Amino acid sequence: MASPNIVIGNELVNGDLVSEKLHQDIAFLANRIERLNRQPSPNPQVIKVYQDMLDSRNAVLDWLNREQRVG
């Protein structure tokens, strides 16, 4: 089932494209966090920034998936 179109600002955007980009970002951020955690002295502040970004993208993807089920 296709994702609904969404409005960002004044622009109508294809929900499937947004979903695809979110999946790419999530994979990148999860990989980056994993690599940072494998460093001898990982910087917890940097990891937190990446984790916050990951959490945000997951929340948007969850919202988009809920809209898809409802819409």
C-alpha cells in the first residue's frame, strides 16, 4: 500500500519518497551509532546527537505509517 501524500510547508510531497528517505536515514544513523560505539573512547555527546536524530526519524516514520493505515 502506498504512503499518502503529505504537505510540507506549502508543498505536496509524495509519501513514498519521504518514507524511502527516512529508511535510508535510519539505516545510516543506526550504522553510524554502532561504529561510534565500537571506538575505543566513544564520545557520548556525539552518540546522543545521532541517537536523537535516529529517534526523530523513527517517530516521523511511525507517524507516516499510522497515517497510511488510517488514510
